[in-house]
Amino acid sequence: MTSHTSPSLADALAAETVVLDGGMSNQLESAGYDLSDELWSARLLAERPEAVTEAHLAYYLAGASVAITSSYQATFEGFGKRGIGRDEAARLLGLSVELAREAARKAHGAGVPRPLWVAASVGPYGAMLADGSEYRGRYGMGVDELERFHRPRMEVLAAAAPDVLALETVPDADEAAALLRAVRGLGVPAWLSYTVEGLRTRAGQPLEEAFGLAADADEVIAVGVNCCAPEDVRGAVEIAARVTGKPVVVYPNSGEAWDARARAWRGRTTFGAGQVKAWREAGARLIGGCCRVGPEAITGIAGALTT
């Protein structure tokens, strides 16, 4: 947990490379939890909150300094489909931040000496649909409509006082524009991270244009990519650093591909800790993993960044 004597995450990124955590869902699944429904890991906020804390703790102990909350798929609309009202949904959103804080307290109690930060996950609109559309974008919605969707959830998460909002797995520059509007005035910094294919967003926009949206956003302390193939990281990092001048955040998948119809991962792992030095040289300052990247890989990243 951060304290008044700990640096802000923005200050830390200016001074050094910081290690992010890995995939929340695969850590929960490896602990034996079934996540095969539309709420994904957000379901455990209501049913097994202690499991979420333990998953965060595993990453802090593995070498991560930033934990991303289990709120990626947590929305008022998604909870509403399951009969969970707005007051309870707001409580669960706030709880996602507190569980990560509790994990940080436990990590410090177990002897972890470094500052630990909490990033509140704000997933894209497509995550709520649970149909793989976060890997396509272009939902048929305008920027105003998307801002109206995101702002209430972001207000609740910001009120829980995370260190940063993780505007993540964004497939579309239009949705990024909505998120950048919605984050204004919340009093919490943010990072903006696209899911990409090659040098374009999943919706097909050039990354120069997509990253350019955040260049002058004072709230944004880092920009980058996540939930993409490791092979797509280096080029994206170079563009993000050049276009924005901001620290770059990267947390790719293992290299396997998500089959939305089968709700399963296909292919082989191509992610290796050896790649992170090249990413750091290109401008990455916040480095971790996303889907199918577990604590062992995070330990590898932390080790690679200290040599």
C-alpha cells in the first residue's frame, strides 16, 4: 500500500522501470475457481473475495509492484443482468480496490520492502458484452454514448482511491476518446492501453493516431498496449513513446489466441522474460503480462529488469 512517504506511480515511472502483475483470471483458475460465465473474475468479488486477495498477493510476492483490480468485467449493466442492483454493484467495484490494498498490506507484512500500488481496471465496453467484441471494437456507438457508459463506473472506482485507473484492453480510438473524456476531473491519474494487432488498434486505426489522443491529456501518466501478442509490443512501444513522450506500459498475453466461441485459449506461448529488456530500451517503463501470464513469468520479468 502506498503511504505519504512512498512516491506516486508517476514519479516512480520517471525514475525506474516498474513491474506490473500478470493475468488475474489464470491465477484464479489455477487456484481451482470456475470463471466460465459472463462476469469472469468479477463474479468472485461477490462470491469469494478472499480468493481475489490471494491472487493479488501471489503477484506481489512474485515481484510485481502494481496490482490491477478484478473490476475489468465489473459494470453496472453486467451486474444488473445477474440481478445485482446498483448499490451492491457500486460496493463490489469499491471492494475490488480494497482487496488489492489488503493484498499489499499482506505483502508488506510478509517482508516485501518496495512500494506497492493499486491500479483499478476499467475494461472496454466490449468486455461487458462477453462475446469477444473487445478484440474488434466498432460497437456502433458514438463517443458520447461510450462516455456515458464508462463515467459512472469510473467515478465509483476513483472514489475508492486507487493509485491509478487502468483504462485497458481498448480496441478502438473512439472508445479511447470517450475514456479520456470520462477520466477528467476524477482526481486519479490513469494509463491508457490499447489491444492491438500489428501497428493498428483492433478496430484498424493507426497507432500514431490512437496514441496521439492521449499526448496532451494531463491525467494520463502512461500509454501503451496489453492483451496482444508479444510480437506486437516492440513496434507499439516505439510509436507510443515517440508520439506522446510519456512512459509506456506493456503487458501482452502469453502468445496464445483466445477463441471467443469456444471460450478457450489456442496455440503456444511465445512470451519470455528475455523480451522485456528490448521493450525497456524502446521506452517501456511499466511491464507485466496479461492473459495466461502467471506469477512465475512475473518473477522472470522482475529478474530481467534488475540485470
